[in-house]
Amino acid sequence: MKSTVKTNELSQILAPIALDFKALDEVIRLRLASKVALIDQISSYIIKAGGKRVRPALLLLVSKALANGAVSPHALELAAVVEFIHTATLLHDDVVDESTLRRGRETANAAFGNAASVLVGDFLYSRAFQMMVGPNDLRVMEILSNATNTIAEGEVLQLLNMNDPEVDEESYLRVIRYKTAKLFEASTELGAILSGANDKQREQSAAFGRHIGTAFQLMDDLLDYTADASQMGKNAGDDLREGKPTLPLIYLLENGSTEERLLVRAAIEQNQDLPDDVFQQILSAVQNSGALDYTQAAAKREVDLALECLKEFPQNEATTALHALSTYSLSRQT
């Protein structure tokens, strides 16, 4: 499916919540404040690094779509909560993966050390839990507490999959749905709750987020082999160098030549820096084997399922933005 939405048009897609995003920035700034100077310093460093904030955007858009433009008084707080949870997972991820570059700049662990990054990640989690009690709604706390638990399980599953060339597509998709898609799902389900949606709309909202979250991660898998550091904001090929068997590699392991399969198996199993010549051989094999087309097709299937979920939504500006954001997920370059 060819998208008519260019990647630099994301701000246009999110126009219905542009003012909400400005207000969200202020909520984030206020809620990150701490009397501990290092927490303030690292938190400011992370927030200034930017990011698309897709998860809070989905929460706000779903809430507006199902309430025909109305905004819950708790929407911005919960949008900040999901962004804090997401940021905490990134801090911990970068320590585990020993990453040095994210969003085009040094990771927090590279700049401040592993210990500080882990502890500030813990601060973000605990601050998120302080904030989630604000709506005084057990459904909100249940969704967010279940999501954080599932994300942690996904992190452990991914750790178990590292350097394992026997990981199949089903096992990998399970990691995606736990580690990445679950917070997307929580964000959209929270948006439905805040809007006062009925049970059917709430279920479809959660499913929409789950499918879009899966599509976003699959496209990240693809971009790891097609985008450079200036586009991705991280080092291209990081997944392979870290021994992560993502979908393009899983496809190549199942469909490549004997030589290609042996090369990929050895690369995934390695526990040291991958030589550039080996990486280039694998990159060429991935790009010429149909692995990227296969990954793109898998992402498109998820987007198609997400769009089906929107049939339960009223037609308005926010719903149109959700359609456009779904399409954007397939065309983005970052």
C-alpha cells in the first residue's frame, strides 16, 4: 500500500491535538520536577531529545474521536503517564543493549552512566504510578499496571531470545506484542475510557492500539536495515549487532541460501562486535532476499486490521487523524 502521507507531515496529521501537545509539554515539565538535581538533569536531557510521542498522541486522538472533540480533564495527565512509562523502558533498554545513540544524540547511559539511567528510569515508573491514581478509576490503574507488567515480561522474553537463531516468527511477534504493542494498546484503551465509550468501542480501541503498535515495531525492524543514523537517530544495524533475531533475519534464516543462513546464524550467535564486512554481507542478503518486502507486508496486515477497528468510531477530525496516522506508520522513514 502506497501512502500519500509524507513523513514530514506528521505534524499535520496531529493538528487536531496540536494545542493539547503544547499543554502536554507543560504537564511533563512540571511532573518531572524533582528536588534531586541529577534526576532533573537527566529528565531534561531525555525530554529535549524529542521523539514523536505517538503513544500519548493516540490516547488524545482516541479520546477526542469517541467524544466528538471533547477533552477529559484527566487526558493530559494520563498522556504524560504513558510517555513516562515509555521513556523509562527506553532508559532500561539502552542499558541492557549497551546502546550509545538514540534520537540522534548520546543515550542517557552513555552520557551519565548505567546506574544513573536505571535509577532515573525507576523514578519515571514511580512518578507514573503516582499520577495514574488521579482519575480515581480502578480501570485506569488496572490497564496501566497490567501494561507495565506485560512490558517487563516482554523485556525478559527478548533477553531470552538474544543470540538465539532458533527464534521463529510466532515467538518474535509475541515479544513485540508484549514489549511494544502493549503500551500502544493501553494508550488507546485509556482514550476510550476517558471518552465514556461503550464496551464495543473500548474493545476496538484496544485492538486498534495493539495492531498499530505491532506495525510500528515491524517497521522499526525494516528501518534498521534501510535507514542511516541521521534518519533513525540511532546506529543502523544495531539489532543485528546486538544479536536480536528480528523479522527480516528470521525470514532470511528460513528462506535464504545455505551460505546466507549460516552467516546469519553465526552473526546472531556472536557475543562480540560484528565486523563491518560481515554486516555488509548480511545487509546485502537482507535487502536482496525479499525479507524487507515480507516485513513490510506483515506491517501492512497489522495496519489493515487496525483500520477495521476504526469502523466503530464516529466520523470526525480526530478519527480522520487516526486513519492518517495508521497509513503514516507504513511510510515513515524514522
